[in-house]
Amino acid sequence: MDEKDERAPVVWDTKIAVVLRDDLEGWQRLNITAFTVSGIAATVENVVGEPYVDGSDNTYLPMFRQPVLVFAADAEKLRQIHERALRREVPMAIYTEELFVTNNDEDNRAAVRAVAADKLRLVGVAMRADRKTVDKIVKGATLHP
């Protein structure tokens, strides 16, 4: 008789969410997701677990302890999501259209600094906060296909 894993599923009190503009190329969506979640990994204590080790004793880098949900939204909805996060003072990483043509961190930060918040040409945001707060912020976005 096979033993089944009877552990109850984990219900996280926080949520990591990435919201991408829905008209992007596949490579852009992947690039934005990778860049924006790195901000969460770098700044949120205990969000990353322990390194992985396979059966041959090879060690691999640790990853987030919890799932990352990826959503899609049109440009207007993404702007609203950004505004909601700002109003609730939820820390977030952002990615703007201009960052597709810069090629280093200094130029990336300068490109964002040059534009007022309400004029940012957002293509993606990532955040981690209380689950209910994130749900309110991303309301209207759909899970990415």
C-alpha cells in the first residue's frame, strides 16, 4: 500500500504577485518577471528558503519559499494597480518600457528617475504583502495564461 503525503496545503498570509502588461512579447514577460522578483528576493527577509541538494550532493541556489503568482492586465489596469500599491505603501519593483533599451543598472535607475510616477510607461510590477492587500491591489487583473 502506497503512503500518501497527508500534509495540509500551506496557506500563506502573504502573496507575491507580478503583474505584466498584456501586450508584451514572450521574452519581455519572462525578462520583466525575473528582474522584478529579484527586488523581492533581495529585500524581504526570510522570503527565500534554504539551498537545494540533489541525491548526488550537488547544491543549487535557494528559491522563494512561497509561490509567485503572475497576472496580466492592460496598460490602464496596470496603472491603476501601481496607484493602489502606492496608496497602500506596498513596496514594489517596477519595470518600464524604457528599460528595454538600457543595458545597465545605472541607466535603468536614471530612466525611472526621469519620469513622474503618474507618467511611468509601466510594463510590469512585482510586490509582496499581506495576501488580502495584494488581492485588493491586483483586482481586475487576470492570472497570466
